[in-house]
Amino acid sequence: MAVSFRIRVDMIACDGRGLCADLLPERIRLDDWGYPMIDPTSVSGVVLDHARRAVAACPVLALKLEAVRGS
Ligand code: SF4
């Protein structure tokens, strides 16, 4: 069974600085107030590497990688 990953954001914790959109432009854009809008498409390969970097860099730990089990 294959495992892929999706990006999730805790909007309560997020303070909208927008660092994640700089580190993961493949999946994250910012709204007019600087809060992230997440593309729910799964990430893999080099995009997964970028996602891990963005998760590690979030200053309030609001960004998470969620494992998605597929067939
Ligand atoms: S880096 Fe973290 S706190 Fe900043 S906008 Fe992204 S999710 Fe929110």
C-alpha cells in the first residue's frame, strides 16, 4: 500500500507571516491577508523535500505533513 503526503495548516495557530509560501510555492499561495491557502494535492519527490523544509521552518508549528494511505 502506497503512502503519500498532504500539507495541512492549523489556522488557529498560524500567524500569517507567509514564510511557508516562499518555501513551498508548489502547494501554498497566500490570501489577501497573508494567510496560506493550501493545495490539497499530495506531495512527493522534490516537492515533498520542499514541504518538509516548510514544515520545519514554520515559526509556530502550524504546518504539518499528513500521511495519506492509497492503494
Ligand atoms: S509559515 Fe506557519 S505561521 Fe507562517 S503563514 Fe505559513 S503556516 Fe502560517
